[in-house]
Amino acid sequence: DFFLRRSVADLHSRFRSIDAVQRILTGKLIESILDAATILFFGAMLAFYSWILTLLTVGALSAYVALRMFTLEKMQSSEQREILASAAQHGVLMEMLSAIGSIKAGGMEALQLARYEAKTSLRALAIASIQGHASAMNASAAFIWQLHRILVIAVGASMAISGDLTVGMLVAYLAYALLFTEKGARFIDLVVDLKLLNIHTERLADITD
């Protein structure tokens, strides 16, 4: 009954969700598990050098978490629109190919082409929305990391002047902080990707139910 109630294009779109699930689970999951372990190690090293600077670094990573959570709903909405627009675009194309003889005989080429172009435009708008959200998020993330670096250098320099921290320790801290935030951000990105996968798993669940 499930297959009878849906078009071939919709079914094809749902099965394509398997690729998205496999790409995340096989490509990023193991890598991020290793990242989680190294995050703890680098976090301990940061605390060893300076707990004050560590608070700044953890605060920057927390701000990145808040940013990703704030943009998550918009990304989910855009992803959903793109999936539906892609299915609609492929649906029109498959209809045209299966009835190409009738279309030519009836002189409906221009009409069918206009339908396909309209669906293509909707998908392009959905893709542009995804890219727009991603660009805004990346710009905001870059601001967070730049501000973090400036604050760490400023506070670290003040601590070095007062004798609470040496210049060598500050340089080492900056190196560990860079690794800590890179690994932490990548782990957070995986968590967000897993949440975005809910769109695909729900579509697949309709098939298996």
C-alpha cells in the first residue's frame, strides 16, 4: 500500500536518504569518537597551563554550541525543502521521459519544459537557502574564534607581565587551544549532523513501517 500511494520519484528520493545516513555514520562517527578522547586530553592540558584562559576557551566553544543550536531549526527546514524540491524536480523529469512520445505528438514540449524549469528553480532556491544559512553560520563561527584568540592573547599577555604565565607557556596554550577548539567544533558539528539526519531517518521509517 505504501508503494502504491507514492510516485516513483518520491520513492527514489526516500531511498537516496540511505546514502546520507551511511555517509555520516561511516565517514564521521569513528573520527568523532577519537576527537572526543582528544578533547579531554587537550582540555586537561589547557587547565594545567591556566584555568583563567581555559574558561575563555571553554566559553568560546560554548558560544559555538549555542550558535549551532540556534541555526539548527533553520537548517532542518531548508534541508527538508531541498529534499522535497529535489523529489518534485526528478518526478517531473521522469514523467517527461516516460511520456516523451505523447508530449512530442501533442506539441507540449514548451509546457513540460516550463514545468521542469519551475521545479528546478524551486530546488535552486532551496539550495541557496542552505548555502546562505551555512555562510552566515561560518561567518559567525569565525568571529567567535577570532574574538577568543584576541581575548586569550590579551589576558595571557597581562598574566605574563604580572609573572603568572611565561611567554612560552602562552604560546603552548595557544597551540593547545587551537587543537581543542578544532576538535570540539568538529564533534559538535557531528552532533548537529546527526540531528539533521532525523529528516532522512523519518523518511526511511515510512518505508519500513
